[in-house]
Amino acid sequence: MGKDKDLEDKRLYSEKTLEQQIVYISSGGLVLTLGFSEKLICLSEGKHLEFLVLTWCLFALAIFCNLLAQLTSVHTFDKLMVGAKSDVTWNNITKGLQIVSILSILFAIISFIIYLLKNIQIQ
């Protein structure tokens, strides 16, 4: 029984850490690209701004999906606390939202790199 509790605690800690890292990375990426893009490349002279806007949207999507994952996780725990059996559907929704968050961060970084490369080639 003690081993199961220890594993469950470690899993919950790992999930909490993942959610925090998603928020930290996506928020930091959003702030950095919003605040420092103009210092890297003058926006009035920059081309392919759609990649920069896509970057911002993807970072925002990561934050939003992470918040939704928090809500679905809380909903699952609320159901378990009143004695319901584990709900695989809500667990899968939570995991899916976390995956979308991670992929959004990845594609946001790629989009920003493309934006930088296309503008460096122009200048």
C-alpha cells in the first residue's frame, strides 16, 4: 500500500511539474517574442509577419489548453472524491490538452525561427 501511495504522489508531482513548465515556457516565449521582436527585426521593415503572429497565437494556445487541462483534471478529481469510478474519457481529454500544449510550444518556436530566418535573408 505504501509503495502505491508513493508512486501516486510521484506521478501527481510529475504532472504538476509538467503543467508548470508548459506555462513557464509558453508565457516566457510569448513575452520574449512580443517584447523583443522589434529589437531583433524592425517590425515596419520586417516581412512575413504572419509567422510572428502565428508564433504569438501558438504560445497563447498552449497557455489556454493548459488551463483547460487544469479544469478537466479538477473535474476528474471532483468526480473521484464523490465516489465515482475513474473516468477514462476526462483523463484522455486532459492528456490530449497537454499534448496540444506541448506541440503548440514546439510549433511556436519553429514559427519564430522561420520568421527570423526569412527576415535575416532579406536584410
